Amino acid sequence: MKNFKFLFIALLATAAMTMSACAKKDSEFAARYAKNKLGASVADGPKTQEAGERAEAQGLLADVVDIQRYFTPEGQPGPRVVMAKILINNQEMPVTTHHWGTETVEGRVDVAGFTVVFHAMCGTVDCQPYYASMEIYKNNQMVIQEGVRKYFDERAADGDRYQWFTPEKALPLMGSDSMDPRGMVGFLNSSGNSTSSEIK
């Protein structure tokens, strides 16, 4: 009977340590993917985690780390200027877009052996919110896609969202409208936050 109690206690201790290790791993992943370097909350944690891990396995760590909006002085004609900073393997790259309305602006830049294709648009004429999507390619093969929704009004900043996708799940910037989840804008607008428990 003593041996049975000892074996039972040993099994309980092993199970507790295993659960503790899994919980620690889950919390590490949750901390890593719950918010991006911009401070935006993840829209779909499991998809973001999958995309991030696959990109990292290919030698890529990338993120949008800052977005700032600048207006032409009132009464003067001119576009809204938005400057984003993209981080590619510890190298920051500024990307500046000019918006006259809600049109899509696109660009392309090569950095650190990768090609970044950038799409951006303002959600309103005041650029509130701002949407951006970037696809990162290596040797003409997409490695990862990231989309972000950024509010410049501090009161709405908790609505900032980001999403990473693997190449197979990548979306165009727009679907049929701003709520169509077949486009990055609609996906970010229709997705809630993933909880850390969904990230493994």
C-alpha cells in the first residue's frame, strides 16, 4: 500500500510539473503574440503565432513598430502624410505614404535581403483609422503578411489591431467593403481580440 501511495504521489507531482511547464509555454507565447511592437492587440492569435513561427524558421523577424500621421496645415491643399516604421531583422525602415482621401497607396522596398510590398489606406478623410498591409518576400516567395489598423485618437487606441498570416492565408487589403473579412481591412474590423488561452 505504501508503494501505491508513493507511486500515486509521484504521478501527481509529474502531472503538476507537466501542466506547469505547458502553462509557462502558453504564457510565453501569449506574451509574445498578444500585442505587436506597435502595441496593437492581435486579431487572431493562433493564425498569428503560426505565421510568426514559420517566418522565424526562415530567418525573418518583422513587424510594424510605429505609425505617425501628419497633416498639411489647415487651409492649404495637400495630402495627409503617414509615416510607418517597419522592423526587418533588427533593421528599421521608414515607409511614408500620402493620402488625399480613402484611396489605396502602394509601395515596394528592398531591405536586408527581403522585399517588402506595402499597401495602405485611410479609413476616412481624416485617416481615422489607418490601415496597412505588408507582404514580405524572399527570393520572390512570400514569407509572411502583416496587417495593422491604427487609430491616432488616444481615446480609440485600444481599437488598434494587428494580424500576421502565412502566405496561404494572405488577404488583399480590401474585400468587397470595409467589413468583408476576405480583405485585411474587413478582417481587422470584424475580428475581436484573441485571448491568450487561444495561443499555444
